[in-house]
Amino acid sequence: MELGVSLGEMLEARDRRVSRQNELICGYNRPLICFTMNIAGEIKHNGTIDAAFFVGCREIEKRVDVLYTECSIEKTGCTAYCVSEGEAAEIKKSMVTLEDAQSVGRLYDIDVLDRSEGKLSRSIPRRCLICGNEAGICARSRAHTVAELFERANALCRENICGVLSGMAEEALLREVKATPKPGLVDRRNNGSHDDMDIGMFEKSAETLRPYFHDIVKTTFENAELAPKALMELLQEVGKRAEQAMLDITGGVNTHKGAIYTIGLLLAGCALAIDRSEKSEKILQYAGQLASTVSVQGLKADGAQRSNGQIIYDQMGIRGVRGEAESGFPHVAMTAKWLYEYKSQGMSENDSRVISLVRIMSSLDDTNLIKRGGKEGLDFAKREAERILSYSPEKAVRELYVLDDSFISMNLSPGGCADILAAGMLYNDVQCLFAE
């Protein structure tokens, strides 16, 4: 719930901020960056503003050598302190460039303070959020209402988040395809059990899908108040356009149909959690609610072309990725946890991904495996995954090269598991947009 703040509360927050600035400057004797969001009106933070703030924090840390950082989200707004190496004047120049580099930067209020120089000033005036004129002039003349400024700020934050999330989605797909070795799947070693696609095609496909991932987030933000079924219908239209764009760029080859579904739902769940100022734990729940409005059981329209997953459900009762989605993507949550744990143990990014893939294979009912090898192919993949997981990580990776050859000879490809791996990476990535 959004809570308004009083002038007194804002003044007290400013005093606390100045006190903390002095403590950090004196304690480190280094330049200090103090980052807040310039939001007009009584509402100083909500899920959308907070997410854009965290994006800003990431951008700052990309541009400076950080010695210490801390963030706080309070009723009076978002604040980050960043102690940095380097010259204060150069840091200020870099921060001004960040503020001016993109539209949402107009909301960034990035002060640079130094023990000897004090607070450094901008040489170029800030621009108005709405008309682009000098912000100070518009403020003094009250050219725009507080409501107009607040709505524009929210819109800039949403657009920023759309771009960030769609970029994360593309990157997750690229990291998935580059992870090597992956049994029966396209990777840097070979084309797996596929003679109609290669890693270059996957890269082009992922790039093509980025604007559609952007549209999924944007559509969700714009229609977040709708019931799940109505929102899902809108998202399906975006998904259809994405699938056609994929087929156009690949010459009719299905590189990412499953990923469009899985990643699309995850992005929509993330947008809903941000819009509703929820914790990141809600992402998978919201994704599951959307998926449940179009269950496998409901996909029996007369004359409709049956998908592979629908046919397998009718024959075996195995729900595959749709069942995974309806259940709130439990394997995505587990994958994100495995990836984090492996990284904490010092395992390389690549090895953590391929071993996480094996863990997914050991338990997920991947309908791609059933399509290519029947129930026997699925059972074989699960047994082999369990066997490999009994080894040390180093031996497990070596054994995956052998299993890759076996999968190729049997024409097996765990494409559904690959989609879950990409979704798990994305789920980890989006955590940075939420307060802990």
C-alpha cells in the first residue's frame, strides 16, 4: 500500500541522510555517492519506483569502484550510499552522464560529496520530466501539477523496467544455449540432436524475441488490474506474435516456442509483483495463476491443432511444462536455488548451469523427451541424470560429454529442461529489483 509522507517526515529524513553522509565521509575519507529518487508529491516509493531505484543502484556500481554500499527503502523514499575510490570530480561527471543517459535518469538524484570539496554541483541544469524545459523554471512557475509529475515518474519507471526485464530475458536465453555440455541440446560443442538449428540461430532468435518480452511486461503493467484470465488472453496475443517472429527469423524452425511460454509467464509474474509492491516470492505464484487460466484440460477445442504436450497429456496424463506452470513453477524455484548454491561453492558459471540442468532432468517430466523417445526415453534420461549426480562436479561434467553422445544417438533432447534452466537464471536475476 502506498503511504503519503508529511513535510515534517521529509525534513527528518533529510536530517538523517545528512548525518549518515557525514559519518561515511569521515569514516572512509573517500568520495561518497548519495542516490535518491526525485519523486513529486506525497508518495515517495512503491514497487515500481523501488524497482527503478534498484536498477539505478546497479548502474552506479557499474561505473565506480565501490568500497562500501548500503540501501534503504522507507516511507520517505529510497536512499543508497556508495563510498567510492577515485576523484570526486570524475565521479560526479560519470554520475551526471548516467542521469542524462536515459529518460528514467531524470528521476535520479545522485549527489557526490567529498570531505575537502563538499557537495559537487552539476554544470548543466536538469530537464523537466514532462516538457523537457529547465526543471527549475517549471518548478518555480508550477507549470505542471503534482499528479502529472507523479504519473510521468511512474511511467518512466515502468518503461525502464520493461527494458531491463526484456534484456534479462534475452540474456538468460543466451546463457542457456552457451552452457556446455548439455545432453542432446544445442550448445558450444555441437547441435545436439538437432540437424535444423545451431547456436547462431538460437542467438538470432533470442535477439528477435527481446521486443516481445518487452511487450509482455508492458502489457502486464498496463492491465495489472484485470482478472488473470483476461490478462492471460492479452498475453497470449503477444506470445503468438513472438512465436511468428521467431519462425520468421529461423526459417520456420522452433528454437524458443517453449521458452516464449515459460519466460513470458515469469516476466508477467514479475511485472505483477512489482506493480503490486509485493516481494519477489509472489512472482511464481502470479505466473501460476495466469497459467492456470488456460490449463491442459481446457485446450480441447474442436478442430484446434493439438500440440505435442496436449497429445501426451491425453495419452499419458503427463502435464509437462503446463503442469509445471500451473503449480507455480516449482522447478524454476529449485533451479534458482541450485544455481545460487553452486556459485556460493565456487563452481564456475558454466558448470553450475549444466549440473543444474541435470538436476532438472532427474525429476521433470519433459514432454520433449517423450516425443522423441517415448516414456522409455524419459525414464532413460532420468536414470542417467541420477547417475551423473552421484559423481563429484568435475566428474559429472566429464560424464555429460559421454551422455551427450548417447542422447544424440537416441535422438533425445530435453528442451523443456533447458527452458526451466533459462527461467531459473532469469528468476535469480530479477531478484535485484526487489527489496530483501
